[in-house]
Amino acid sequence: MTLRANSRLAGVAYIFYLVAGIATMAVRDLPHAVNLLNIITSFCALILGVTLYAITRDQDRDLAMLAMLCRVIEAVPGRGEIYFAVGSTLFAWLLLRGRLIPVALAWLGVAASAGLVVLLAVQSAGVFELGWSSPITWVVWMPMLVFEMTFALWLLTKGVGNTIHTL
């Protein structure tokens, strides 16, 4: 696939991933709907892993592979949030390093993803447990949502590689 095709497919996968993820929270009392939405998010995570690897592998093949594997592990049912956060951090770093997207957008992705890594690691260590109703959870996750929506739209409209380096 071409860089442009990978960009477009990644943009579409991000949109489906976000819509299905948010919808899962809205229909959490309907187990069959949740199962279907979880399947959609799992396949989107796989598609994102492959397409983002293809986009970033020229920056650092090893880091791009590690990021892709994190997205693959994220796709497996269970607690894949930490793999999502680590994979997103690595991909955002590679996008920044290669100047494949606007620098400000890439920095937002690095910062938002790294913040999630810290939050999820602290939660995994049992220091504290925050649910979705916690303001801290929203403060940490909201920049990631903004990054992913903006990045998805950028991929769909502009692609990667031929970008203006400021937002």
C-alpha cells in the first residue's frame, strides 16, 4: 500500500475506533452491543498498528515494530490500555521525529500518550484507582481524545509526509 493509502485507512480506523470506544461506554448495560463494539475496536487497533507501522517504519523500524506490537496486544480482550498508551507514545514520537505531521500535533500526541502511560502505570501499581467519573481521568484522557480526533482528520485530509511543520 502507498503512504497515502495507509494514511487514509489509519484515519478511517481512528474514527471507527473512537466512535466504537465511546459507544461502548454508552451501551455498557447491553452486553451483546458491547461485545460487537469491542470486536470493532479490536480490529481497528490491529489496522492502526499495521498502518501506523507502515507510516513510521522509515523513522526507526525497531520502535515502529514495538509500537505496532503494543497495538496488537491492545487488540486482545482485557486490560490493553497500557499497551495502547505505550504504542501511541512511540508512534507519536516517530511522527514527531520524522516531521510527518505538524509538530504541535505530534507533541500533543507525545504528551497526551506519555501522560496516559504514567496514569495507567500508577493505577496498575495500586497507588489509586480512578473510574471514568473522576475528573483526573478526564483531564488525562481528554488531550488524547483531542489528539486522536485531530490526527484522524489530518490523516484523512492531508496524509503524512508533505505537511507544514507547524499547526
